[in-house]
Amino acid sequence: MAHPPVPLTVQGEARVFGHDPAAVTLQVVPRTTGWRAGRALRWLAAGVIVAPVVAVLPPHAPWAVAAGTGGVVLALRKWGERFTLVGLEGSCPRCGAPLVHHGSTPLKTPHSTACEGCGNPVALHVDLSDVEAG
Ligand SMILES: [Zn+2]
């Protein structure tokens, strides 16, 4: 087993339309090409394995196509996951409630989340050029 990846701390901005941006601190795990390829292949394999199994059920073909497509879509999503967001510290620019992040999700740029205080969508802008994974 490889040692668990150490999250990096990056500074960003939480933006809500019509409000001043607030500073946020994000914990992200950079993903290597090998990690992304491994996860992507796992999803592709899952699609290939699941497709003939679900194709037994009527109406057959749509299930197989859905399973195959789902595998490809999830594989592509994993391939595009350059950073995983594992932690978030900051407050909502609109209501000041602490922004919380549950679990780990692929980081998008900008990453959208929702404030648990006011329910407003919050866009997280992060400059990842300094911590770009090799
Ligand atoms: Zn809020």
C-alpha cells in the first residue's frame, strides 16, 4: 500500500453574486496521472462487467448501453479529477455562516458549493497553478 496522500492547503476566494468575496482555505489532494488512469480504468472495467449482467433484464439493450455509458462517463470524470477537495475553511460571503465540506469530491474550477446557512450557491475560486500535479 502506498502512503496516504498529504492534502495541500491552498488559498481561495468564495464568491456570491452581489457580495464581496470572502477568503477561504481549501485542503486539496493532488492526483497523479497514474492514480487517475487507475481509477478511470476501474470504472471502464466496471461498465464492461456490469453491461452483460444487466442486459439479461428486459428491455435488455438499453440497460447494457446505460451501464456501458455510465462506466465511460465515470471513467472520464475520474480522469479529469486533477485535485480532490477534502477540506474547506471559510465563511459565506452573503450570510457569514461557516462553509462546510463533507467527504471528498473532485475539485472543479470554479468549484460550486452551497451555503448551509442561507442556501445560496457559493463559487470557490482557487489558483492551482502553484500546486499543479506533475
Ligand atoms: Zn450563506
